[in-house]
Amino acid sequence: MSSYPAPIAVPAAPPAPPASALNPLGGLLWAARISARQFLTGPRKWVILLSGAAFPGLLSIFVFLEKGAMVHPFLQLFDQIYLQGAILFIALLGAIPAFSSDVEDGTVLYLFARPTPRPLIVAGKWLGMLIPLMILAEVPVLVAWPMALAQVKPYTVTTYEPTPPARTGDAARKPGENRPPGGVESAPPGAGQIQKFNEVKKEMPSRRHTALPRDLGTALLATALGVLQYATFFFSIGVVFNRPYILAMVYGVIFEVFVGRTPVNLWVMSKFVRAASLRLMEPVPAFFQGSLETAPPLWGAWIGIVIIPVFVLGVAALIATRKAYIGKGI
């Protein structure tokens, strides 16, 4: 037997740590999947669909009840109710929580702990929110389209016309009858005091213009551009500020609802969206021409459609790299 002590076992070396930086594209897609899953599993999608249901509901009223109210209710109601009103609040409800909710519940610490640059995390959260939100915003437009196809059908109008008066004198005398003495026939008692009417139904042609496929395409394009502009702006507000809903409501009410509807040359986001989509129609319907006078030209509108989201999202991503969330220094 050897008198040497038994050798001490040396533990195996731990595995090498993973690389400090993962694939940037993989990190962006990872954040996008998380954002899309949060959007689709939460109640936001149902609130958005209920908000958008006002458009087909109003369209059905004007199509089936008010036969002569609007010449083109599909585009007129889309522009006045959906494009300049409902989409604003749909984007607000869908975009702000995509990042601000992570800050409120502390999930942002988990997001930024991943070895992926913060700007890519922010961009991924934006992308995962934008795509499902844009699809849901198109649903009310597609639901309203079948109603628009019925808007040019003839409709029936019921009127009541008085019955012709009863014949008297020679016109009412039967053949062979003699005229009474004096040549005057007296009317029976109470004659002429009760007026009778006949119900007459007439088929009237519709005053409305035929809903064309280009109208549907214009509405779908305008919806996508509106969601892109508003959702990017509201999402960025949620990244930068601590009270995003208040700031978003102030912007929406003051600038989009009031300034956007006034005939002044102040180009808010809604005017870029309207000009970029409606100016593609040839010819532009008469009821759009007046409101487009204060909107940018077609080329300027499309430059704004591209630059505004890129600039706003870039600023938000840059601030996110320097901002300390929840006081954790992360």
C-alpha cells in the first residue's frame, strides 16, 4: 500500500459563457414576437374592434335609412368618421401599451437584460405591435364594403295622392237620363267634406355614385398609412414619457381633431395621410377637393409618410438607450 495521500479531485472547468452579443436580427424578432403575443392575448384587440365598429354601423344607417343623404357615403363617412377620428383612437389604444405597459409592470428589465442593443428592442416592440394593429384596423373597412355595394340600388317611395273628385252633372249622368228641372243638380248632403287618398308606390333611382374597387383600395391604403403614422408617434410617446396617455390625448384633440379639420396650412399627420392616399384617386371626388387645398402635394405627402415614422421612432430609440427605467439604472 502506498503511503502517498490520494490526489485531490480538481473540478472541471465551467463552460465558456455565451457571446456577449447575440444576432441583432434575432433580438429584434424576439422582441417583435413578445410584443405581438402581448397584443393578441390582451383585451386591446377587442376594444379596438369595438371602436372601429362605429364606421360600418354609421354606414349602414346612411345606406339603408337615409336614401338621399349622401352622394357617396362610403368615402364620405370613411374620411369624416374613420380616417379623421376612429383611427386616431384605435392607434392610441393599441400603440401606447406596447412599451409603456412593460415599464409599468417591470417587464422592461427583462427585455433590456437580453444582450441585444436597446434600439433593436424598441424597434422590435414597435414592429410586433404595428402589424397586428394595422390588420385589425382594416377589418371595419372590409366589413363596410358589402354595405357600400348596396348603396346605388333603386328604392321605393310611398306617397299618398288624393282621389279624383266624384263626377256631377252631365258627366255623371247615365246614358238616356234626362237633366233635372232647372238644369242644376244638387250635391248630396256632406259631399266634399271628406277627402280620400290613394297609396301610390314609386321606384326612385338612387342619387349615389357607384362604389368602385378603387374606393376600397383607397380606404385600405389610407387606413394603413394612418395606423403607421399615429401608432408610431404614440408608441414613441410611450417609450419617452411617463404619462403617455395624457400627452397623446392632448395632441389628438388639439392638433388632429381641431387643427386638422380647419382650413389652415398647418400640416399635421392626418393631412399627410389624406393627401398621400386621396390624391392618388383620378379624378379626385369633388367633396375632397376643398379639404385637400391645405394639404401637402402628393410628393410631399409621401416624403412625410416615410420620414415622420423613421424620425420619431429613431428619437425614441435613442432616448431609450440613455433613459433609466423604474430607477434601476437600466
